[in-house]
Amino acid sequence: MRAIHGFAFALAAAAAALAPATAAPGVAQSCQRTVSVSPQVSAGESGGTLTFAVYSSGCAAAAEVGYEATAGTATPGTDFQLPRGTLRWAAGDTSVRTVTAALLADSQREAELEDFAVHLLGAGPSVHIARSLAQGRIIDDDGPTGYAVVDDGDCPPPLPFQQCTCELADTMPIEPDCISFALSAKLPSPVTLHWSTVDGTAKAGIDFVPVVQRAQTVPAWTSSGGLPVQLIARPAGTPPRYFYVRISAISAGAVVDAVATVTIAGS
């Protein structure tokens, strides 16, 4: 792998879907499906795979969207494999699709993090892509020290439903996690990390319930997990906003990306 020199990473802003077209009497109206990919996903080099979630709002029409990977500091065929492909939804289907890259492990000491990009593309007129670009990050596991990272996330994704553990207060969390962390390897002993929320344009007590130095234990032989944050309901018309999640300490290894940006979709 090549040494990481940073990742020029542009994220498409969430946008409202176009209004349905007016149909002639007796003809079903058309609609536009909104599709979005998780912004950032990380996994240890020996983890085998790295999986991106692709979310979709409902639509009465079937739809499809293509995807492809491009190199960053990680090299296709050397560090990962992800052929081009297509995701399809039947009419009315809102289930989550996944894009999975195969990780190619080696025994060489490398940069702590290497990355590649996944692009959603080729959408037809019935599909609006709200977030088209994702960053896949591969954590090196060949050094003497284990590493941990926390991933950027959408909370909820920019779609008209909630699909992650960022939930309105007093509701049960729903998988998958919108704020996730990853370790470079599954360790034989539990690992404890401490984390907090930090205000951005989203404010504690107004947009979300704050977390201050919460201790979270990762069970032995586990290499990833979620950091749940409760949202506070806001009036209709509230614009998109963001806050941060910061890992301040970990009981084993080193944190190489301690801060995640979490975007709350507009209401």
C-alpha cells in the first residue's frame, strides 16, 4: 500500500426530491426515489470485507443505480477489490442495499489508514442521488499497536425516515448505526473507549441529547460497534445541521481518527 497523504473527499449535499409529475386522468403518477450511500466506512485490513449501506426512499416505480470504486491511497487489486455493479429496487421497495468490497490482507507494515472512494452513478430520471460519494478506509493491522477510528455519518440519512441509532429521544434504536467506530483487529480482551458529543451547527439540548465522557466497552473478539446519540425533534423547515463525536481515550492501542462529523438531515 502507499502512504496516506490525505483524501480529497467531496460529499454531495442532501437535496429535496423533485415533485411528482402530473399524470393524465386514470394514469398512475410518477415519482422520484431518493438514494444515499453511507459517507464513511472503515475496517481492519484482515477483516475480509468493507460494506457500505445504500438507503432508498419509497417509490411506486422500480429503479436502479450503478456503483464503482476508484483508488485513493489504497490500490485496487492490491489492497481491495470492488468491481462495478448495479443496485436494483422493485416498485415500492425501500429496503437497504449494500456494496461490499473485498479487502486484501498482507503482512507488510503500512500507513495507519489507506482509502478509496465508492461512487453512485448512472441514475435514471426516477432516481435522485442525495449522497453519491463514500470513503472506504482500510486500517493497517501489521504494526505493534492496534488502531481505532470513528466514521463520519448521517443521522438520519437524508431520506424521509430514520434508519440508524441516532433516534428521537425515548425511541428504540434501529440498526444500522449512523455513528460507528472500527478497530484494526479483533482483540482477545475487551477494550474500553471514552467518547463525547461536541456542538457544531447542531446544538446539545436543542438538536440532540449530549454525551459527556461516556465509557463504552467493546467485547473481546469484536472489531466494530456503534455510538448511539438521541435526537431531539425539531419543527418542520429546520435545515440540515451537524455535530461532532470525539473519542478522547481508549484502553488499548491508539486512535488515529478521533473525530467524526455527523449530519442531521433537515426536517
